[in-house]
Amino acid sequence: MRCAKVRIKRPHQGVADMLHWSIYLFIPLALLLVAGVLFLGLFNFASGGSPQRSQRLMQLRVLFQFLAIILVMITIFAMGMGR
């Protein structure tokens, strides 16, 4: 007689599955935003642009870096909960 396999879903596995696609969408997008603002700031600085604009671009870069790190940490946390 064969026993039927019962798959028990962990309570937090749905959270990990739900956030799994963020790895492929939001994290690369956040990294592209950081790199884009960085290059805009460097280009503005190298071409002798407005110091206020360079300052604003670097502030945006720090903000986007912060958001990217938070997003990575949430994803790592969610992946750990799915174990």
C-alpha cells in the first residue's frame, strides 16, 4: 500500500514566494537608478555644471542606495523565512 505524500506549507512560505519575483524586478531597477544618478552627477561635475545640481544628484544617489539596500534586506529576510 502506498502512502500519499502530504505537502505541508510553512506559515511564512507564502511571503517568500510573493517577494521572490522582486529579485528579478525591483532590485535590478534600484541598482540601475543608483548607477544612472551616479553617472549623471559625475557627468555634471566633470562638465563644470551647477554645484547645486551636483549636490542634488548626489543626495538622490544616497536615497536610491538606501532604498536598494532596504529592498535587498527585505528580500533576504523573506527568503530566510521560506526555509
